[in-house]
Amino acid sequence: MTDSHAAPHPFDAAIALEPAGDGRFRGEPHPAWANMVGPFGGITAATMLNAVLAHPARLGEPVALTVNYASALVATPFEIEARAVRTGRSVQHWVVELVQDGEVAATATAVLALRRPTWAADELGMPAVPPADEVPVTPTFSKVEWPKRYELRFQAGPWPDLRLDAELPDSLSTVWIRDEPPRPLDAPSLAAICDVFYPRTFRRRQRFVPAGTVTITTHFHADAAELAAQGARPVLGVARGLRYASGFFDQRAEVWSDSGRLLASSMQSVWFKE
Amino acid sequence: MTDSHAAPHPFDAAIALEPAGDGRFRGEPHPAWANMVGPFGGITAATMLNAVLAHPARLGEPVALTVNYASALVATPFEIEARAVRTGRSVQHWVVELVQDGEVAATATAVLALRRPTWAADELGMPAVPPADEVPVTPTFSKVEWPKRYELRFQAGPWPDLRLDAELPDSLSTVWIRDEPPRPLDAPSLAAICDVFYPRTFRRRQRFVPAGTVTITTHFHADAAELAAQGARPVLGVARGLRYASGFFDQRAEVWSDSGRLLASSMQSVWFKE
């Protein structure tokens, strides 16, 4: 996404890593992606995936990524170690750890594969929504930095009004999403987009309660060619919570191409305080 | 589940581990849980979770578990290493590796937590199905061993007739599930039950094509008390595939208590051959 004459896109600047030998890479949280505490989880996921993709032993394309957030990152350099623990003929398994100030701050596992043509079918269908250019851009939620890195067009379930404190019956959000400024879609940016759906407790309760993702898993359905075909046009995100109980809830998400193909499916478990 | 006067339940026999020091445990695939190649993935997931639960540094109960299957296990002893990479006040992150014959055969990450009362809501509703005792027991799929370890009552989407070779429009299965013989539900058995839903390609295509789970993620919603309240009665499982493309597909599952509470939600990515 970078050319020699221009500053890198803010996404590429944030996931940039410097090789440090032996499958290790150095990076640093980028202030443009700050969340309330630490960076946006999606950018951390993309950065850890980027370590795998940049590793010389890499085989193929991402099929699955799980990122576990062990503590909020602070604004100092970190190191990521990516290990290919098993490489088969067409599938490769990775274990990744992000260490900051001598402690593990995040872990990840990734499955990569050489994808080949097979029988194919789309079983889950994209919800019927107006195209992106018929949905107005939603003003950015201003308290934090990272939402400014996306152009969001909420068709349903927009940013909550956290002063309302009124419980809603469901947490569904349907939103057209693209990087701001526009950037052609690839696996790291898709991994980040899967975390754009803010905690569903905010949506359900229209109230601020401390919350943070503890783990997110994303399955990639599109190969590099299909992602490239999507280019920088908006993708459709759909997310909703399942059950909220005893300090944790989970939310599912799907991300669709503008031609109605499922690009990624995701689920995350989120801690909340009260 | 074991008392001193009886042989252990086949589930407990299969997930049994012998401590080997430094967070390491020894185990061996149990022939009662054999799949077409290697053991049933659900029993491997339960065994890796059991290593975390048996570890002296364990804090709290499972919230999330991701298991990555790097190669089929063979019928020889294996070693599992479980590392608590970060322990907070109430949340603990684990990285687990299963090594057999000197190679990593499976990896896992787990999030455990001390769960506390909070605001709670059930957003996803259980589908309306007849109670377990009104759904006949489905005869076991006979080619492999592990299905005999469950009593399954398919309300929809039963075992495929793999000779039909006729494509179906969806892959939905709805099935009451309990261990056979009955065994009170706990987190390891729930982790295994989340993998009971055979590859959705078999269901969609009514045809056998080589397939195997590469990764499964399960989020646990019920705490130990809620699992204990379910006891050994059947739980309702619901599963369906989302998209099948380029050698991989994913399937989602929910497991419900017989009182209609979501006990666990799960997603897995499955490799298939053609």
C-alpha cells in the first residue's frame, strides 16, 4: 500500500514491523489507532497476523486467526515472535506471542493454507440492505481515535447514545465499512474490520460499562484474488451478541463483499464489569 | 466422575492425564474415541482443556478455548504442555501444545476467568424443538467409534446417507445430545460436544469427501453451577455451515441447556479435499 513517494497509509504504518531475527519482529502501538485504553484490538490482531505473513517460512494465505488479549498495550515498543509449529503439504499452523515490557500482552494462533479450487457453496446469505452509497456516512464516535480510521455507514444499530441508559431488545448492527482513507482490502485489514463492532453491551444497554475483548477468532473465506477484487470499496459488517452472563458475553460478526460473498466470519468473547 | 469401585466413564478415561512436571502432562489416544483417522477432535479439545484445568496455577473457569489440529494423532502416548502466559486479577491466558513423536500435533489457547454476577441477558433464543424425550434416538453412524459415545436424537439434519450424492440446500442439524452412558455435564464434556456436528460438507452433499477440522473455537457461557444444574440430561445442539470455498468451510454451533439457556457457542474451520 506504500509507494516511495507518499507517507504510508495509517493502517500500514500501524501494522509495520521490523524484523529482529529468528521469527521475531519489533513494532510499536500507533497513536492513530488508540482506543479508550491501549490500541484498538483489531489493529493488534492485524499486526500479529502481519508477523506471520512477513515470516520467511510462511506458506499460503490465512484461513483462521485467534487473538487473545492478555493486557492492554502501552505506548512503548513491543516484540512479536511468530513460530511455524507445523507445516504440512498445504496447511501451516502458527503460534504467535506479543511481548511488551517483558510480559506476554497478547497471544495468537493462525492457520494458513494453500487454497485450491473445490466444490463451493454460499450457505449463509447476506442480509438485504441498501448499497453503501445509499446509506449516509455515520458521524464518528468522537471520544476515541480508532473510529476515525474507518468510514462507517450504519444501516442499523449505530453508535450508542451512552447517556440514554435504556435497555434495547437486541444488539444487531449492520454497517458498511471501509478504511479511511480508502485502502484495498487484504487479510490484515479484514482481520481488523472484524473487530470494528464495538462491545454489544454498549448497544444493548445504551450505557458505558468498562468492557474489553479477551479473545477474537476470525475465519477467512476469501482468497487474495477475491479480496483484491473487492478493492477499496465498502464491505458490509453484521454483528450481534448471543448471551451476556457473569462478566462475559460473546458477539458474532460477518463481513460481506459488496457482491454478497462472505469474506470472513468472526466471534469474540468480551469481558464487562457489572 | 470416577469412584473407587467402578471403571471410569469412557470420557474420563479418554481425557485422563498423568502429571509430568513443569506444566506437562502425559496422555494417550483412547480407542473408544477413534474417528476415521485419529481420535475425534472433540476429545482432543477436551483433553487439552483438561491439562489447563489440572494445572496447579489454574485460576477460575473456562471462558474460551481455541484448538488447532496440526496433524492426526496416532495411537501412541503424547505430552501436553500448558503454560499460563498471563494471570490477571480475574482473567488468565493459556497457551497449550500437544506433542507426539517429537512434533506438535495440536495447539490451543484458553482463557479462564473468575466469573462474577453482572447484568445478564439472553439475546439469541433457542429454536423451538420438541423436548428430547419426544425425539427418537437416532441409530449410530456405524463406520467410526466415537459416535457410539453419544446418544443423539436428531430433530433435523441427521447422519447423511453418503451414497446419495445429492446436494441439499442447507446443512442445518438440530440434535439432542448426551454422553453415552450418561455423565454430568462439565466444561471438558461441553467442549467435546461442540465438535459432535460432523463436517457440514457431508450434510450438504450427502457424499463422502475427505475432510477434517483444522481449528475450533468454543466460548463457554455457563459457569460450573449452571453446568451442574444441567446434569446428565440431553443438551440441544444446533449447527450449520456458512460458506464453502477453495478447500475450506466453516460451521457454527450452539449448545443449549434443556431449560433454553445458551451453554456454549462455537465455530470451526474445516479442510475438505475436492
